[in-house]
Amino acid sequence: MTDHPIPDGAILLLGGRSEIGVEVARRMCSGRVVILAARPGGDLSGQRELLLADGASAVATVTFDADQTTTHAETLVRVAAVHGRIGVAVVAFGILGDQARAEVDSAHAVQIATTDYVAQVSVLTELASLLRAQEPDRYGSRGAIVAFSSVAGVRVRRANYVYGSAKAGLDGFVSGMADALHGSGVHVLLARPGFVIGQMTAGLVASGVKPAPMSSTPQQVADATVSALARRRRVVWIPAVLGPASVAMRLLPQAVWRRMPR
């Protein structure tokens, strides 16, 4: 499949502290403005230094609380007004949550569902409208959106069903949105990584949870994601072997699947 240029414009990272998101941005940032959208109160100097070292022309920050869905449209309009055309929007925020707590604490279960599904639906909808309204660039593209699902959403496991169910919903939403945007000039890439050994899962590993087979690192996820984006793929499994493996997952008897670890 032929590689295509990354669409003209700035790179917007929603989830500016996301380890995977920053790695994705690093691979595309040369000569571009990068906007890190993140909750207030945390230091983004490390992320800024990495991006500048990789050739970003400038790195800006904007306050973005994913759970405050009523602010999404205003935030995106402000970003576009200040920084101009958005070439690629990477939606990389999310939480794992605590499965054991979520089974008895409905507020925590709702928090996971809000951040990992509801907030994503909101910002993805606003992004689609924003990019669709942009003029085509020299390559005929109005921009691209990268969204992160998970193998956890392919068939929800008892061991992490709250997180998995949110990812299952997100996966379906993004798949449908990509179909709706077909022919509009807005490209949507849905990434489905397996267990990622990084900052987000460090607590799990420290508590004794063994990384699942076919695990990957944030760097490997970013390499595969940017490669798929350049090829205008709609879906990328990371690692690729998870694609055929997902077929087998769906065929396992429920009595066996119930005992599967996360």
C-alpha cells in the first residue's frame, strides 16, 4: 500500500501527558506545531523538550479536561483560531481504573465509562465537525483523526469488564464514524493495541499482574500507528498478530473465556 503524506497542519494531542500519544506526535512533528491539550496542574516540560528535540517548530499547551464535555467545542475552536489548520488530531486520553473497586463502587465505574467512552464520543464528534469544515490541503486532505481502542474491547473479559466495555463502545463508535466520514476528506484511524507495558500499566505490573502475551511498548504502538496513518489504513492491530488472534478470542467457550486474565 502506498504511503501518503501526513496532512498539512498542526498536530493536536488530546491527552498531552499520554506516553503513547507523545510517542506518536514525536514521529510526525518535524517542522510542525504541536499542541499538547491536558488537564491543568501538571508539568509538560518533559514532553515539550522531547518534541522540540525531534524537530517540532513550536510546542504549545492548552487546558483540556476530557470529562468536562461541555468545554470540548470551545476548546477546539480556540485551538484552531490560535494555531490554524489541524493536520492530525490524536485522541490519547484515558484511564484503566480499578476493576475490583468498580465492581462495588458505581461512581468509579461511571468515571471509567465517562473518560474512556462518553468523553471520547464528545470530542471525536467535535473534531469530525472541525476537520470536515477545513479546506482541503495540497494533498486533498481535510485532516486525520487517530483514536485508540484496545484488544480489551474485542471480547470483554471478566477480569477488566468495566474498562473493556468502554473500549468496546468506543471501538464501535469510531468504526461507525469512519464510515460516516468516508469521502469527506477526513481520515480516521482506529488503533487496537494489546497490553502496553508503560506508565499506564506500571501499577498493574508492580502489583504482580503479568503482561499479557503479545504485549508491546509505547514506542512499538507509535511506530505501528504512524505507519498505518501514512498508509491510510482504517484499523491497525498492535502487534499485527492480534488481528487473527481476535478471531480465536471470539470462538472460545464462555466457560474458558471467563477465566482469562486481563
